[in-house]
Amino acid sequence: MKIAFLGPEASFTQLAAIQLFPGEELVPQPNILDCFEAVEKGEVENAVVPLENSIEGTVSMTLDYLYKTPGIQILAEAIMPIAHHLMMHPGSDSSAIEKIYSHPQALAQSFHFLDTHFKEIPKQDFSSTAAAAKYVSENPDRNLAAVANQFAANLYGLKIIHHNIHDFEQNHTRFIIISKSSESYKNENLKVLGEKSGLLVTLPEDHAGGLHQVLSVFAWRKMNLSKIESRTLKTGLGNYFFFINVVGKWESALHHNALEELQALDAETHFMGNYKEFELKS
Ligand SMILES: O=C(O)C(=O)C[C@]1(C(=O)O)C=C[C@@H](O)C=C1
């Protein structure tokens, strides 16, 4: 089985993919869009992408492509502890850092540390923490630094100059397995933390109480929502879709006619799947 992941090697997403698909062929992708396209084109069976972080919140590119890519299902979620370190080429001068590179999520999760200690040093977004580490290792003649994990430091031969620079100790990222199939994902080696369903809902034309109507579909059925997040449709200010998580198993008739009721409200609804949440090691 081929699995796409946000690469290159030693990205946090790869660390998640290795635990989710031990022994399978992992195919690194330059960015999150490429992961979705690889699944959509059938180049791979599944992909692992980051969805949300406990410090910085949702990875907006993932949410956007969940909405935009037709026929995508979520097969599972996986929660992994995240530790960011600041690293440089061993021969570089850590007192004269020229620029700090990393994924925007990693820079944001380490914002206070970087603003306190390296306020004047320019930061630059990269497609992943591992890509930033790889770039720093390929430019030993400049005093560059990357925010990445221990595996990236080892793989790309970088020296960690500051450990655990993420601003909050409890730092976890939620990854999802995306696929065009809806077959259930199982992994006996991972602890199951819970179960939920994901829905993407676009409200009927903007009218007072529209969101209330949508939420009431869940409320009177006593469907517990663990997340509801609005995200711009990019069709103009104030136009949103909502990503909604319903806790627990997606029961039979009761929950299914919730989808019919949402459609009846002209709330465009995509059911992304009923899936388990697994615990990963860092
Ligand atoms: O850049 C990486 O290494 C990734 O796997 C992406 C990502 C993310 O987008 O959230 C994954 C975990 C961390 O939160 C930091 C970055």
C-alpha cells in the first residue's frame, strides 16, 4: 500500500505515518496540497496530513483541501506529542544566526521563545520542519537555523542549540488519514482514545438563525459536538463552511436522518466519515 505524507523524511507527519502504516511504502510530498492530489489521482491509497495543533490550532491548508477535494474521506485521527528544537549546522556560529526557517505551525508554536531570544532574527516559512532542516544542512556556509524535531537533527546532521522551544509543554498535533475509500482503518498496536464523525457543512444563504438551525439538528438528537470551526469559503468576507465533529459512533437511523434534515435546510453537507482517534508516541 502506498501512503503519501507531508515530507521530506523526518517531518512530524512522517513520524505519524510510520506508526500508522508500519511497513508500508511512504511517499513524501512537498506540501499538503500534493498529499490531497496524490490521493485524488489514485497515485496512493491514503495520505497522512496534520489537521490541528494544541497551541496553534487548525492547519488551515488541510481544512481547505478537505472541503475542496471531492470524495475525500477521513479514515482515522492520530494524536502525537510534538517537541520543537532549534538546530544549526555544527560549524555555524549560533551567536550570529542569519535567519530561522520552519513550518509556520512550528514557528507559531515556538513564537514566545523565538521572540524572546531571537527577536531581531528574520523567520521564514517552509513547507515543513524537515524541509527547513534539510535546507539548513545544505547551506553550511551560512549561519542558518531551523525549528524541527530530533529525528531531523540526526538525519540532516544538525546540532541542536536549544531543546524544547515550543511555548507550552503540552504540545500535541492531530493528524488524519485521508482516502477516497471509506474502509475502516484498524491498528491493533495503537491505543484508541475515542471515536467521532466529521462533517463539513455550508450554511444556507446568510439568514438570521441559520447556524442555530444547523446546530439544532444535532442538539435535539443529543449528538454531542466536540468541535465546530468556521473557515472562509474564499468567496468573499463572511462566507464560511463549518467543520463539525460529532462524538461517538455514528448511530443508524437517528444520525443518518440528521444529514437529510441538514440538506432540507439547504445546508450543503459532506459526511467525512466515522473514525477512531489513536494515540501516537513522539
Ligand atoms: O512540518 C512538519 O514536520 C509537519 O509534519 C507539519 C506540522 C504541522 O503542520 O502542524 C506537524 C506537526 C507540528 O505541529 C508542526 C508541523
